[in-house]
Amino acid sequence: MASRDLMLLLLMVSLGSSKVLAAYPVVVSTWPFVHAVRAAWRSAYGGAPAVDAVVDGCSKCEVLRCDGTVGPGGSADENGETTLDELVMKGTTMEVGAVAAMRFVKDGIKAAKLVMEHTEHTLLVGEQASVFAISMGLPGPTNLSSPESIGKWIKWKANSCQPNFRKNVIPANGCGPYHLNNVVSNKVESSWMAPSPWLEDSSVLVGNSNTKLISQTSHDTISMAVIDKEGRIAVGTSTNGATFKIPGRVGDGPIVGSSAYADDEVGACGATGDGDIMMRFLPCYQVVESMRRGLEPQHAAIDAISRIACKYPDFVGAVFALRKDGIHAGACHGWTFQYSVRTPSMEDVEVFTVEPVDNNPGKVVRQIAKKPSEK
């Protein structure tokens, strides 16, 4: 009798385990970046840890230059240079690795993972992030600009550098140098720092570093969450930031809790939009903590977006929420948002369209992604 009870118990445990494993893996990403989601899915379905699947997915987007706003070759700053903001986070240990305003290295998400796995730090920035990444074996230095990004930069400059991210400066409707009212701008002397030899190589950096540029055209980011076969959760973010940003600007991409956040005990969140505003609210941290307190993913996402909209009615942004059981939702403001999902119950990536909170909160349209023409 005891033997029979033991067999029944083992059978119940086995069925329970199968049910849990059947729900995983899960991959969710901002926007219809279906090739990136497929790449992450292949890794996670093959048994890779969640963080490796995230890196594989975001790396795919960097190679494809998704929407021109991820990876090298897009979103030039006011000097015509492309820089990268990246983040990875493990929901098991809460470890984070990030790089910001990174120059000369195209493998941004891999650089962020190196920071997480081979330093005690969370965030490295600027040229020193590049030095670290190259010292750890990533290719570089590399020119991150492209003919397309430079072409857009030249046209924007010919339009008197409009629109741009400056405010309360002179000139108000032209290119710099900029200064405050009734204040003569001090010429920046280059002797205060030793320039990198990379900056002397025209094949690495395109554009005159004394030329001022900026513009406000694109904020798209890939933010991805993966639950692997073991139920571990990781998130990652990759972006080249706002187009024609002021050099040195860091958006929400590498800011943990803003662009992404994960906790194995609860779930994950990814965000995209106007990072300069969104980072002031840490929406993804809020989404995960709201789910921890019992809010459904949809309500948690809407609440986070609504809080920002109360203070900034004209802001543009979105989040997706992913609970640890695989339930997901999205919310947005100022635009119609799409996010991509792949689960074991789906034959391929499915794209979900979310209407803005201010128009029709909670309305979601589900679409099946087209079969891949590219593997």
C-alpha cells in the first residue's frame, strides 16, 4: 500500500512538473521585433539560461539595426556620432550590468553582460566603457555611424539644427555654440584632457567634434524579458538613444527599474518611449512591485503609465508587464504600442497592439507574425 501511495505521489509530482515546464520558456519584447524574439526563443527553447537568451535576442536586433534605433548605424547625436545605451539584469540574483553613452563598440548588450559578470560594478559610461569592453575581447574600436545616420545628420544640420533638445539658450532657432542669455559662451579648451588616439582616426569617428547638433525624432528601444525553462527571469535593453541628442546624454535604457526590471519571485517589465521623462518615474520597478502587491499585469502597466501622464500629459511611452506565470499585458500613452510574444502554445511570434491609455485603456489586438523570410 505504501508503495502504491509513493507511486501515486511521484506521478502527481511528475505531472505537476510537466505542467510548469510546459508554460516555459516565454519571450516578450517591445515592438514587432519578431526576428529578435525568434532568436531569444531559439536559445531559451534549447535550454539556455534566461540572460543568455536575452543577450541573443537583443544582439539580433543590434545586427539588424531594428528601426534604426538599436545598435550601430542610427540615432546620431548633435555631433553626428552614434553611441549605445545597454542593460541586462538577472531576476534570480538581481545582478545588473549596463553601459551608457558607449562609443566605438558595436556589441552593446554583450558589453553590458561583461560588466555584470566580470566586475563588481553596475554601470560603466562613455569612452571608458569602450576601453573595458575592448579589453574584455569585444571588437573595436569601430565607427558606429552609417551613411544613413550621417545623411540624416547633414540634412538636419542644414535645417538649422531643428528641432532639438535645447531650451532657454541662445540661439533658440539655430545651431550652436549655445549659451545662456546675456552670457558669452566660453570656448572649451581641449588641453584639460588627454584625447584618445581613437579620436584622431577618421575611420572611427565621423564628423567635426566642434559642431553642435540635436533633434527629437526617435525613442524606440528594444526591451526584452525572458523566462527560461527553469522559470528564471532576465531582462535586457538595447538602444542608440534619441536622435540628435546632446552628446553625453544618457536615456533610460541603461537605468535599472526604468527601461527594464526583473525579479524571479514576481515577473518582469520592459519599457520604451521618452526616456528623459520615464527615468524620473522608474516605471518598470513600479510595475513589478505592483504585481508583487497583487495587481494584475494589465492594471500594473496602466497604473505605471497613468502616473507619468498625470505629470506629463504630452509624454510618449509604453511598458509591457510579464508575470512569472507567463501572463502578460501592455499599456501606453501618446502613441499606439506593439509588443511581441512567443510562448510554447504559439506556433510563432505573436504581436499585440495596445491602444493608448488616454483613448481606450486595456484594448489589445492580437496578431500572428508572418512566417520568417530570414532565419
